[in-house]
Amino acid sequence: MRPLKHFLALAETLHFGRASEACHVSPSTLSRTIRQLEESLGVRLFERDNRHVVLTRQGRSFQTYARDALEEWERLRQSLMREARTLTGEISIYCSVTASYSFLYELLSEFRTRHPGIELKLHTGDPAQSLPRVLAGNEDMAITPRPRQAPDALAFKSLTRSPLVFIAPHKAHEWIPTTPESPSAEQWRDVPMILSEAGLSRQYSDTWFRALGVAPRIYAQVAGHEAIVSMVGLGFGVGVVPHIVLDTSPLAERVRILPVKPELPHYDVGLCVLERRLKSPLIRALWEEVVER
């Protein structure tokens, strides 16, 4: 299975240095493994030169095979090990920095006690990337906002609900709306906005401004809500973040919530996984540990 894992690491990163580091092998070892796979298959899996690595059409087909093969191997391995009543292996979880503060300890502390043989790999980043990474098979699970329309292939368990709020710096600025509870297009037209690049909070923000009949004046688009709190605290503009981000932010005292009407919808934050991955005893064990709220 190791060559398949090495191939998938390179297919995801498209970078020999980062892939070899993730696989704990040297770049030359990784290159040799890929070359041996290509020789066995009789096709090139990657087009590569000194600057770029790109999957070929055959490489994309092999990527699907490699993921399915590793999943089937894991199911078989766990099925055989159930006789010994011991689960071992690896689960990858993707979430934002805020989610790692807010949920992981409670979510995983008892699970680690019950299943010490399961290794948990945590990756943090922009919550807008959570669903794509799970759907692409790059992560086993993710803590993410529930999308407006969840794909049928996805299972979701709610962990908490959090309102989306407008935040402004404490220091007075002429562009901060004076009556946010009764907004108007004229009042918001020149407000510098700091918004997420993508994701649910950006969708809800865009919908709010469309209903007001004005296009937001975008000062910055950032990946991750934590950076929005920082930029708003520095006085660069007004932002939109889930309240749960403020609950864990060390910069929460530098911003204030604007009592904007109408209010933005709530975030439903939970754990998601592909339905077919629940056949894995490891994934099933963690999934059953989570109590939906």
C-alpha cells in the first residue's frame, strides 16, 4: 500500500518536496516509487519538469483507483483486527483554527482513551475548503458549517449553532454605520468590508447586501475568519464572522458587534464525512462517539 500512499501524496500536493516530507521519505525515494509505478502501468502518471508537476489523464484515473484501493484495504484490515477487538490506524480531520479550540478536546479526549491505537491527523485551514477536501477524499472528516444544500453523499452531525455577526473596530470611524439596526443603501455603500473569500459566511453576506440593493465595497477578501477579526481590530473595515470565532479570539476586545438588522442566518457547525467512509470501522467508531446537538 505504501506506493499508493506516496502517489496520492504527490497527486494532492503536486510538489515532490512537500509530498516526500509528508511521506517521511527523501525526494529521490519518492521519485523512484513513482517511476516504478509508471513502469508497472506502462503509462505516465505525471508530467513533470524542473518547475511543475501535473497529473496526466491516466494519473487522474489512477488517483481514483488508489483512493478506492486504500479504503478497501483499510476496511479489510480493520475487519480482520476486530477479532482482536483492537482498532489501529489513522483518521485525518480538517477544521478551522477556531474549531480546533472549540470542539476538538471535547470531541476527541474520550475517544483517544477508548481507542489509543488510532492516530489522529489534524489539518487546519480555511473552513470554505472543508467540504471540497472531504468530497475529494483528501480528508476523512471535517468540522464545517452545514451547507445550504448538502451533497447526498455526505453525512453531517451538528455540534453547535452560532450566529453570524457584523463586527467593527472599537475606535470611531466616519464610515461605521451610525444606525445599523435600520440599514440603508446610502449608509452602507462606502463602508470598507472585510469578507471571506468564499464559503457560507460570504454567501450570506452577499445575499444581505443584495437585499439592501447595494454592492459591498470590498476592502479585503481573506481566507479564515480569524484574520477578519484581526483586520477589523486594526481599523481597516467592518467584517462578518461567526460569533463562535469571537468567543475564542484573543482580539475579541478590540472589536464590537454591530446590532445590524435584519440579522444574518445562524451557522450550523458540525462533523461531516462521506457516507461510504462510514463503512470503515475507524471512521464509524469516531462517528458514533459524536453526540448530535
